[in-house]
Amino acid sequence: MAAEQTPGSAATRVAPLAGDSGQGRPSLARGSGQETVPPRDPPHRDLGAGRRRRVPDEKEMVMTVHLPPDRAFVIERSRSLILQAQTDSGAYPAAETFPAYRGFCWLRDGSFVADAMSVIGEAASAEAFFDWCARVIRGQRPQIERIVAAAQAGRPLPDSQMLATRFRFDTSAVDDGWENFQLDGYGTWIWAMVGHARRHGVDPGRWGEAVEASVDYLVSSWERPCFDWWEEHSEAVHTATLGSILAGLRAATGAGLLGADRRAAAERAAGSIEDLIWSRAVAEGPQGPHLVKWIGNEAVDGALSALVSPLAVVDPASGLGRGTIAAVEAQLVVDGGVYRFRDDVFFGGGRWPLLTCFLGLARLAGGDRSGAEACLDWAVSQAGPDGDLPEQVDGGRLLAPDRRQEWLDRWGDAACPLLWSHGMVLRLAADLGLAPAADGRGLLGEGGRR
């Protein structure tokens, strides 16, 4: 997500950033007791417009670990904000205070939020989102059939007739000139839904029709260039997009939702994607082999951390996993926060809390707990007094500070709160054992239900 239709001239380039080194061989993943004590009650906090944060009682705030008050507050704020913001339709609004995002939900962003809510035990919230996704995709099925037929006939439809990835809360797509042909969300929602179904013992059959349609779409179109996660560079085949599709196809083939022919087609496509990543989406860098931003561009992107974890496309213990983490750290990390990519000019090119959490998840998957906690603490430290997390932060460390004003003039301050940022804080905190688990135990306790 992010309205990254970049106005003006080319991005300002910056000098290389310092980082760690690593070695290894490329490899893709082929599969994917402390005392409980109540914390001190935190004070009420103003939320603006006369609203005040309710302090949970002792039953609701049972902690299994001791957390700094600010960290605990932001974790709880993230959960409550997502529950409060979710619409009756099940959609997760991207950022209702930001004019460019207001009224919309992105498949990718929402899927990562739903995954986080599933992990912390908010199953009803996650399932409401998956129901919304299924309605979106069922509504697009006639167009999917046209796309598939055209691809099979060797006459693929133009980008303008491919599916959107940004929808109104009522599931309608809007033709407003916003370019949003992105394939990744159609894989990410399947990955998140199947993970939820396994985690909670839920029958995924109610989403089966939408999974079938999504798989047909991805199998027919995965090789096409499209916009990346940031809605930029539609001419390229992006590694983060390939990884998102691969995670979705793997999940679909293992969920028992596909007939034999459709499953075989999905398995063939998944194998071809793996081969393409191995052969053309890996570069050798000072830190060892690493995934690249897109095929033909050896730079890295902050989104690549997600392919290590939570998407589990790359084995974190492999040379490729270690090298990708090290390359992101070397090229994109400054003072603890992660940039999207080196040429970023959106709002001057700031650091993103949600990408920092993805790096934290990758570090944790690779055994670096202290590094993961550092990512969480940096992300949490970017919250405002009300606990709200932005899309990106300035902090005096912009990549292209001369480009910031044009975006302020266009849309005002950067999006805040951004639900995706809050979702990733929850997911990283949960994986660290600092937020509730799906069994209802942890920071929020059994009382922490909507």
C-alpha cells in the first residue's frame, strides 16, 4: 500500500550504509514458563477530542512478562485500535485520517493485520476480514475468468483490465486513476487465512470458492510485471511479489481446498516461482547471497524481510536467509529503523515501523532475539502520546529531505495511525512472547476479547 505515485524528478541517491556481513548458499524454505503477575495499572491517556483510554482491569491485563509501560501501552493500543477501526463489513481501513487512504482496504495490508489478530487470539476479527476478502474475490470472479481465458489463449489482457488490490469497504473497486494492479495480495490473503484455519482449528471450506478463484488468477498471471508493494515500477517482476504469491500457492495446495487439476496447476506454478527466485532473484553481496528488489535490480527492499518471516519462503538458517537479513541491515537500517528502499522519495523517504517489525520477525526466525526486540522497541518508540503509530517517520534521517514538502502540500502529514503498522507490532510482540497467544494467555489475558 502507500500512494507512491512519485511526483517530480528522479530520487536522490545516498551513500551506502554500514551493516553486518554474512555468508551462505541460496536456499528457499520448502515448508513453512514464567510466573503470571498483574502489572501496575497504567494512567488514563488522552486520545483527543475528549476521548480517554479506558484502563483495563486486573483480569484483563494479566502479564506473563514484565514490559516497559510504553511498550505494553502501545501493544494494547494496537489491539484495541484495530478492533475499533474494523468495519462492519470486516474490512480493515488503511488509515482513515489520511485523505489518500480514507475509505479503502488493501488486500495485502489487511491480510497482515488479520494474521496478527489471529496470532493474538482475536479469531472473530480475522475471520470477518477473510469473509470480506471472499466477497471481494467472488465479485471479481467473472473478470478472473476473462483474465484466465485470455492468458490461456496467448492474448493476455492489458494491465488496465487486471484486478485491483484496493477496495472500498463494501467490496467495490473504484476506477479513480489510481494504478493498483498488484498480484501479491491475492497470495497473501490465502496464506493468512490458511494459517489462521490451522492455528484455530477452523474449517477453511467457507472460503474455498474464493481460494479457487485466487489460485486461478495467480496461476495464469504470476509471471506478469506489476506494481510492487509500494505501487511503483509496474514494468518489473518484484521478488516480494513473487514470494507473496508463492506463500499463497503453497498454503492453498496444503489446505485441501483444491481439486486435483487445480492443485497440480498450483504446484507447477509454485515450482516455477521457486526456480525463478533461485535463478534470477538472488545476488551476491558483501554480506553473502541475498534476495533482490526485482529481477534485474540487485538492490534490496525492506519488504524482502517478510519472505524470511512470516511468509517463510526463505529458510532463515540458510545462507540466503542470513544474507538477505544482512543486506537489509546494511543498506536500509539507520538508527534502528528500516527504509523501504534506497531511492525512496515518498514524504522524503523516511523509516517505516512496519518494515522494522518485518526485520524483527526475520531476525527472530534466524535466532536473533535481541535484534528482534530492538526492532520492536524502535517501532514502539515511534508512537505518539496516544499510542498511534505512523506509516513512516522523519526523525531527521530522511533519504531525500528535499522531496518531503511536495507530499505535505499534496496530502498533509504522513498517515497516522496506520493499521498495518499496528498489526506488525502485534505480530512481532506475539512472536517474542510479549503479547497474547492464540490460546488467550499472555499480555491481555482471557479478558482481552472484544
